[in-house]
Amino acid sequence: MTARSDAPAKAGDYPAILFKPLKVGALELPNRVLMAPLTRDRSLIDGTPHEMAITYYRQRASAGLIISEGTSTGPLAKGYIDVPGIYTDAHIAAWQAVTDAVHAAGGRIFCQLWHVGRVSHDSLLSEGEVPVAPSAIPGEITTFGATGVVDCTPPRALETDEIPHLIEEYRHATRCAMEAGFDGVEIHSANGYLLDQFIHAHTNERDDAYGGSEENRARLTVEVASAVADVIGADRVGVRLSPTGTFSDMRSDQETAFAHVIDGLGALGLAFLHFVERFPGIKLTDEEEAMIGRLRARWSGVYIANGDFDAARAAEAITSGHASAVAFGRIFLANPDLPERFRRGAPLNEPNPDTFYGGDHTGYIDYPFLD
Ligand code: PHB
């Protein structure tokens, strides 16, 4: 069966489109079934990935592209217990074993660069530090600290003269990621974390060049992407946005600011733009759906869609021209051979939410393969 670009969207009718190769910046992907970034909270306390991560990512190497779990760019970037980092020699060495395993299994992997901003707790940071944010505005948000769920610590505002250092941290993390053998990086500018906090008016009351107008609020994401692209080439850099996301106390009311972000990124020639279109279980309003469509239409490069897709809806999104590829989260977590299951129309393992965050190998590297 061949996929036709004008074929009607019908469940299970043309999964072949998911296996059409796709050029993404410097990479040639063999399929369009990507693995979305997924927090797993199984790293060592200093941010060094646990050796189980080698098996976890190798098992999922048949993805067109793996985007790693969010990985801290520096000590103040961390917001959850046991998440990995990519800024020390120990981080590089441990990630090198992961990327080697993925490459040996025929896969490709980007490192997701993550700064959480105000979504953190002082117990996760160095002595005397508090979370940083565009403005000193606390959110109605909790995180996982050493003792379990805690309210996030009220943040302090970043000084204007700290911004160059912040951008330098992204550059450093990018160099570390490439030294560790990643194929590129994705900048996390979604889901209520630091860069997203800069974009939104209710979390950014700055009066410098990074706040106030929509152009100013869009500036940091574009500057970070530009700085990172200078280090490794724009064709190895992607950006993740969530314009309609309400996770971590965000709002879906910033279409103009996101338009500035997307137009600014568009001028850089990046490998891809990645949208979290919705969180699992969240239904967008018609207006939010329309906003996704309008913002997506501003981007002429590779567009990765994410948000509770199944094979049929992914094929439909690609066939219609909406998406170039689709990133799957929870179902990739539970199905290490997800592309092959889609190819065969095979049943899927159910993800177990009890083992998403933290714990041992259970629910991490023991989901069964088809054969
Ligand atoms: C989470 O750990 O809950 C998490 C992390 C990154 C995201 C979203 C959720 O982008």
C-alpha cells in the first residue's frame, strides 16, 4: 500500500507515510516516528545519567530520532530530583556511553537542553541559592524534591547582566552534548520552564530588553537558539514550544509573542520546530486549535508535532501536511519497538504511570518487545 498525499485520513489506512525518510537539518531520518523527551528521574544526584539509561535509550534506537529527557544546562537549571545534566566531565562520560549505544544500534539522538527557571525548589540547588526567573513571581506549582512533592520556592528575578552568563551556559552545555556524541540539541522553550516564562506576560514583568513588549519577551529564546546554532550549526538545533500549554501555571494567551519567537527562529535555519500541541488528556478549545494552526503556518521548515498522537492520527497529520514527523511520549516509553509495532499494526503495551518518575529498572527497561 502506498501513501498518497491526497489520500483521505482513515485510521490504519496508510501507516506507510510514517516510514517515509525525512531530512531533518544535518540528519536523514529513516522514519517519522520520533521519541519525545520524557523525564524519568533515574539519574545520580549530581546529574550523571545512571547506567540503566544506556539500555533504555538503546532499546528505543529504532525511533527516527530520539530527543533525550530534559537535561540541565547548569546547577541553577535543575528543578526535579534525579534529572540528568550536561555540563560536567562526569555527565559527558556517562552520556557518551548512551549515545554510543544508540548509534551502534543504528539510531540518532538529540540532547534536550533544559533550564527550569522558577519550577524548582531550593533543596535541589546549591546552598543559599533560590530558583531564578524573569521576574520574582511564584507560580501555583509543585515539584519533586528529595522528600517528595514540594511547593516550588519563590524565585528571584535574573539581573540583566546575568543573561550573558545564562546564554553562555547553553553554549557550554551544547559543547558538552556534542563532545558526548549527541547528534544535535533541542532547546526546551516549552511547558512553563525558564524560556517559556520569559515569553509569557504573567511571568515576565521585566523592563529591560527581555520584557515588556511581545518582541522583547520573545528575545531570549531566539538569542539562545542563535548562540547554540553558532556553536554547532543551525542544522543540528531544534526548539520546542507549547503555545497553548497550561502546564506549570501557564496560559494560552500569547499568540503574538509566540509569533515573534517563531519568526525569529525562522530566520536562523534551524533543523526543526517542535510543538507540544496538547498534554495527554487535555482537550484544546476550538480557538486554541486555531491558534496552533496559525502559529504552525508561520514556520516553513521541518515541524514536529507532539501531543497524545496514535499511529492513525500521526499518519493523518503528516499526510495532510500539518506535520513533518510526530514525537511520541508515553507510548514510546512503554513500547521500545514502537515503529515496528506501528508497521505491523501490532497491539501496544500500556504505560504504567506509577513507574514514570524515579525507581529502578521496573517500568524503565523491562517493557517487552514484540518478539
Ligand atoms: C516533568 O518532569 O513533569 C516534565 C518535564 C518536562 C516537561 C514537562 C513535564 O516539558
